Amino acid sequence: MQTGEDNVSLRGNVFNIQRFTLHDGPGLRTELFLKGCPLKCAWCSNPESLKPYSQPGVFKSKCISQKKCGLCEDACPHSGALNFTRGKLSVIDRDLCSNCLACADACPSEAIKPWGKSMTVEECMAVIRKDIGYYQRSGGGVTVSGGEPLLQSEFVAALFKACKDENIQTCCESSFCVNWKDIARVLPWTDIIISDIKHMDPLVHKKYTRVENGRILENLQRLTREHRELILRIPLIPGVNDDMDNISATADFILSELGGQVRTLQLLSFMRLGEEKYRSLDMPYEMQSLRVDRRSFQKRVNDIARYFNGRGIHCLVGTKEKQ
Ligand code: SF4
Ligand code: SF4
């Protein structure tokens, strides 16, 4: 009988595939970003990942003009869903839109981007295989990220199984805010695990991500008990999680609960990313008013790295992981 893991015709919803990435795991990698996320972090730089289904995104500056083109309107089954300002597509009425993506297919100028595409494991493997030589030379491989890739755990398990069949290294970047059964499904085919600790206080965690952190911390502890090595990250956001109370609580948790299984703790400095994508979806960017003095914040991040290293936790600034 064919199991889910063996099924190369299984489909997942993928919103981006990047080749030759360097950040999420060692070496040169192909990274697949999957739709759907149980969190909604205020600083998220991938707002197009949040919904589990495909959606159209609007890039007004690329619109030719309603008068000269108008192909999106002709294709749309819902009158009034597409709204134009000064002759250019400006916003999609999300209450009228059924996310059919007919407008994105019809648009000749990429003014409407399809955020999300249904792809089979085999279609993804056709992209992944192009760079096998680079993975071998650089110690790289494939990373799934998101969104939360483990919301599509059957697809990820089948994809990773197909990778392992071709001797390609696999890495899963997850919030681990998922059921253990979804983690267990993917683990047999996973070489490297990356996860975040965003805040140690459950209520502050909920304030900034919409969920408490209990399930995430429990899953990290369980992965540790199963002797799985972890690459952990803290996305450092000024005024949210960079205070010493939270930093020392994070160090205490790593040292007492993750039993030496943390290979590296990576500190990611807050960057204002993804604003154009928020606009494309007509979503507010919650970090709009946050102003950061880059030089003094970088010094703060370096001080925090020194603190973790001083407590015996291997910590670096940034995502460059040794093989
Ligand atoms: S996705 Fe479909 S329903 Fe939505 S605006 Fe485009 S064509 Fe209309
Ligand atoms: S199809 Fe594209 S270019 Fe043409 S009017 Fe619509 S958004 Fe503009």
C-alpha cells in the first residue's frame, strides 16, 4: 500500500520557491515557503503566508490601465471585486473575491500576483533537482518554511521522503505551534530543525503573535527528549523581547529544558520587511510606527549575543550556519 510519505502526486500550497538561499540551514539551499500559519506575529515579513489558501495580491504600479487593458475585469466572475483608482487597479474587495486567481492569470503585467500555488511533490522535486550539484558541493539541501510548513505535514513528509530517496539534505523551519502528530510525521525524513523562541512570557507572546507559547515550548522539550538537535532563533524586536528579563528567562529555559540539544542560537535583528506585500493584500503593517536607531540596536544585539555566549550557549548574530 502506498503511504502518504511515498506519494509524489500529493499536493501542497506553495507561495514561493527560492533557489540558492544561504540563510535557513547550511550551504546553498532551495527553500519552499508554504501557505498557512497558526501565528500572526506583528513583525511578520511574509503576510502572504498567513492564509492557508491562495490569494491575489495587487501591485498597483504595474497596472497598465483599466481602459487600455481591463483583462482582469473581464476574467473576474464577481462584479465589483476589482476596484480601480485613477484608471489603475488599486484594491480587491476581499468580501466579494473568491480567490479564484482568474485575474492573476489574465493580467499581462504581473500587477496581480498569485500568492500561493497548488503543486505536487514531483513538481517541487523538478525544481529541487536542478541544484543537486550545488547542495553536494556546499553541504546544502532543501528547506521548507512558511508560514508554518507543518500545517501541511503530509505534503512535507512526502517531499522530504522524495529528497532523502535522492540523498538530498532536508531542513524544516517551523514555529512548532502544531500538534505533535504533524511533527512526528515529518521527523523521520528531517535532518535539520530550525525554530524560534519569540518570548518566554505566555501573555506577551500572545499579545504579539495571537497565541500563547505553551505548545511551542512543550514541543521543543519533546524534540530534545528525542535527541533532536535544534537551531534556535530569537527575532529581536526592540521593546518587545530584547529586555534582560526575557533574555535571561530564555537562557534559563535553553539551559534547563533543552538539555544541550541547541546547536546554535541565532539572533535576528528586527528589519522592516514585507511592507509592499502587506499593501498588496490591503492588510495593515503592525510595526509601521516602530522606529529603530540601527547602530545602537545592533550594539544591543551584540551585547545580547555576548550574554548568551557567557552563559555557555553558542550564539551568533545572523543566520549563517556552519556545515
Ligand atoms: S481572484 Fe477571482 S474573484 Fe478574486 S478578484 Fe481575482 S478574478 Fe475576481
Ligand atoms: S489585467 Fe493587470 S494590467 Fe490589465 S487592468 Fe487588470 S491589473 Fe491592470
